[in-house]
Amino acid sequence: MTQVFLSYSRTDMDFVQRLAADLQNEGLDVWWDLSDIQGSDVWEMKIEDGLRNCEYFIVVLTPASLESRWVRREYLSADNRGIRIIPLRLKPYVETPLTLRDIQPIEAIGRDYYDVLSDVLGIVKGDNARDERIASQNSSTSHPEKVSRNKFIELLLAKGTSGVDVGGSLPLIAFFLLMSFELLAPTDDALRALLGVSSALAGIFFLLRKSIPMTSLFRIAGSVFLLAYGLVDYSDYYGANIPFIEIFAGGTAAFVTGVLLFNIQKPRKPVYISAFSLAIFLFFIAARMYSNYIEDYDLQYELPIMFTSVITAILLWREL
């Protein structure tokens, strides 16, 4: 398990506490003094232990941290030990310390928090994923008789070079792309069958991984699509005439496709309730597409799809 050391000033406690929790949710072992130093511990010895065991040293740069004697000692010690240092610029300051001038900092000023977290994970988990791939290749070369029995699950949860769920994004991208075709132009039964398969695979992924793409743009666009699609089903079920609602929903689905493609390497945020709700919505879509494929159009799935689309849109919006 990769250990990350967080160096910071107590004036930035709220940001650091949130960052530490999200890094731990991503499976990283995070050392920071508030959680790792007990009342009876010798402060300096515990910090030395933390530095001795860490692989990455994140220093949160603000005017207060740059004036801190302890923060200065920590990044100098990390530099002397050859630990990879990740400067994170949280607030404006006048001058960068000499030790950190040759390192490109992660810019957090004026940026969305999850974009900053994505950059951190891209460095830490990207290096880790590369090491795991090398180890896996060496292991498979040494033991060619070992074959995974869960190839389907491995493909669905496959991770890219940044350690994120590229495999899980593919059926979701296919779902939104095919849904845009379904809403914007007439489609045949074969495309509806593919839409059902992609929605089922995406639903399985969300049940297994219980996370969503981290970008705010996906959550906004996804919420708008779900509400629009709920109105499409409302129009079909009750015979209401809502002008251009299918065109709007189809256009939104196409936009979400582009957002997912552009952010395919972004890390994901653990959101158990939202992911579960989105999975249920996708399963209802898959069930309706299968029903339409084998028989005439049936309205039995319209109400549950309407309900889950609205609930999921609200849950995704709350994640902003």
C-alpha cells in the first residue's frame, strides 16, 4: 500500500482533512500528524517514522506553511531522503523555497477541488499502476500457467495508466452514445439491443465499483440528462406533449458522451448511494430494451425509470 505524507500548516486543516480522507478512500495509506500522533508520542520521532516509511511527500503551500519551521524541516528531510515531493499550491505566496523551485506544483488556487485531487491521484496512483503492471508482466512471464478465471470482471474494472476505471467507463460511454441515437434519430432493433447490453454492463460496473467520474461537469450534465429522460418517459406514459424534450435529452446524452471521453483517465469519487441508484436506473433501461427487442413496446418500465431517473439526478446534483 502506497504511503503518502501530508505536510501543512494548521490554518489549512479543513482542506488537508478532506484531502486525507479522499486519498484514504482511494486505498492509499496517508500519514498526517492529526491522525498519526497520539498524546503520549514524541512528536519529532513520529514525524521521522512517517517520513521513513512514505513514498510520496505532499506539501500544502500557503503563506502560513512556508513560515512554519516544522513544514520547512519536513520538506528538507524528504528531499534529503530522496522521497518524491509533490508541492500543492493552495494559497498565493510571494516566493517558492529554493528546495521546491525545480518541482512543478499542483495548482489549487481557483480550481475545483476534485480536479486538484485528480492531479494528485494521477501522480501517486499513476506511478503505482505502472509498477503493478511491470510486476504483473514479470509474474505472468514466470508463471504462464496462471490464468485469471474472472476475465470479464477484470475487463470491466480495467484501469488505465492513472489507476482509474477506464474499463468501467467504456460501457457507460457506449450507453450515452447509443441513447443519443435512440432519442435523436430512429434506430433499429440491433441498436436497441446494444443499448440494453451497454446499460446492463454499466449498471454492473456501478454496483461493483460504487463510484462515479469525479468531474463536476459529468455530474451536472448527467443530472440534466436524467431529468430530461424522466420527462421523456413522462411524455410517453401520460401522453403529454412536451416540445423538443427528446431532442434536448438526446443532445444532452451526446454531450455527456463527450465529457466522459475527454475525462476517461480521471479518477472516480466513491459515492455508494448515487452509484447504486444509477445502477438501478441502468438496469431498468436494459430490461425495457430487452422487452422491446423480443416483443412490442411495453409501458411497464416507464414509471420505475421515471422514478429512478429523478432520484439519481438529485443524488448526483448533491455530489457537487
